[in-house]
Amino acid sequence: AQSVTQPDIHITVSEGASLELRCNYSYGATPYLFWYVQSPGQGLQLLLKYFSGDTLVQGIKGFEAEFKRSQSSFNLRKPSVHWSDAAEYFCAVGSPNQAGTALIFGKGTTLSVSS
Amino acid sequence: DTAVSQTPKYLVTQMGNDKSIKCEQNLGHDTMYWYKQDSKKFLKIMFSYNNKELIINETVPNRFSPKSPDKAHLNLHINSLELGDSAVYFCASSPGLVTDTQYFGPGTRLTVL
């Protein structure tokens, strides 16, 4: 069965410091991978997604993620964190070529930004 | 201008009541979803409709019944509400397959007393 693991429940980063949020997935084939962000009291917004091709994908708000098949990982990175990045981050996997298969989400990582 | 909207934003009700949450999308998408986010922020799919046809029905109590009157609307009706139904319910839509970006509504926080 597909699953997504986000090992870090809560991370605190200083403003201006770099950030890496970890995501590991379990899936038999090449999955479709997503990172979403949820600001307090808001819905989810897509940051970036990976389907195929270049394993380093760029997203909105200066985020990027790298797909590493050998490690079954899709870690999210940002070189310099801003206070407005404080939010909940969700990694998700979807099954390709299967209409009607929904996203499977990890349990999320809460990012706090200290000044 | 809102892409995916939900009403109400907050819903407080007593155990045993029946309530509905409405969702509308103005993106012209074919597929709509309901997700439940529990108190630990874990998001889980409940239902998905494609062109008004139910295509995903996860293990959800049959007290929950989705209804899609047209492609732009997917409502969630809950009968005999229980304490454990307290959660945030998110509606989402996508152009088609799951590989498409899903656009989420702002959520409905349901509190059952």
C-alpha cells in the first residue's frame, strides 16, 4: 500500500537560515509527488509537484524539492526562510494512470520561524 | 473570484443532529473531493466525484453521504452526528486525474458537542 512518511513533526528555523523538510514514500512504481502548504486557518496550496523528468523541481515562494528514487525521498528545501513561511507542510503521493485515486498525505511538518 | 468555496466556515452542533456542508468550484474542473483533517492535522480522502459520478468512496461511515447535483458542486451531508466527527472538512477540485493539481477550499470546522 502507498504511504508517505514525514519524520519531523515540528521544526524551528531561524529567519534567513536554510530549510529542509523530509519526505519518504512507499510505492511500487514511480509515484507522482506533491508538496502542499497550509497556513493557519487556511486551505492547502500547492508548492510544487514531480511527475517525471528533471528530479529537481522548482516551486512557488522560492521552494524546491529533489526526487531521489534510490532513497524513496522527496525532500523540500528553501535556501533562506522568511517569517511568512511558518505553516504546516504536507507531502503527498498520487498513483499515476489510475483515474479516481486520491492523494495520500503524510502527517505534516509544522514549521516555526524564529527571529 | 474564489476558486473553491465552502459553506459554512464554522459549524457547531449537538450530537445526533444532521448537517450539510456545501462546496462549489468555479474552475470548470471535472473532479471534486472531500477530505477530513483530524485534530492531529492528518488529512484523509473521504470521497471523490468525477463528472457527478462517485469514483472514490473510502471507508467512511454511511452516515456520510456526498451529493453532486452538477459538476461544480459537491455537498456533504452527515446524519446522526457523533463526537468523533469533529474535524475540519476540506473540499478540493482538479481538472481530471489525481495527477492534476488539486485546489483546496478554505475548510469547514465542524464541532460536535
